[in-house]
Amino acid sequence: METIELDTCRNELIRDILATDNIEVLRTMRRAYRHAMNRMMKRAEKLASCTYTMEELNARIDEAEAEEGGATSEEFFAQMEREMPWLCK
């Protein structure tokens, strides 16, 4: 999302909050906001725990290529070109 869109969305939300005189609505909005932020933080933590260094990625690729019956990337792409030439144009 672009900065202008973010600022516009924030400003609209702030105006709506400031115009609200109902305490229950404000409490509900606060709970919803905290719930949404917690979900986003958990999602970010999950993504961060799934990252690999380049060395780890290369080791995993080497392992997969060394498996019995596995094909190297060159062999795979050659097979793809033979079987589905329209994809390689």
C-alpha cells in the first residue's frame, strides 16, 4: 500500500474515532484494533521463523538434487522445453 493511501486511511479512521461519542463503540474498536495487531504480529513471527540463510538454501537445493531419481535444474528445464515448448517462448 502506498504512503498516500495509508495516510488517507489513517486520517479517515481518526476522524471516525474522534466523531464517536459512544464509549461501547470506542471499546469495541480498541478490542478489534488490538486483536488485528496481535494477529499481524503472530503472522510476522511465523514468517520470520521460516527464513533461511543463502547457505542453508543452497544446502537444501544440493540435497534435493542429490536425491535418488532427482533431476538437476538443467535436466528439469530441458524436460520442460521438450514436453511444453509453448511455456518457453
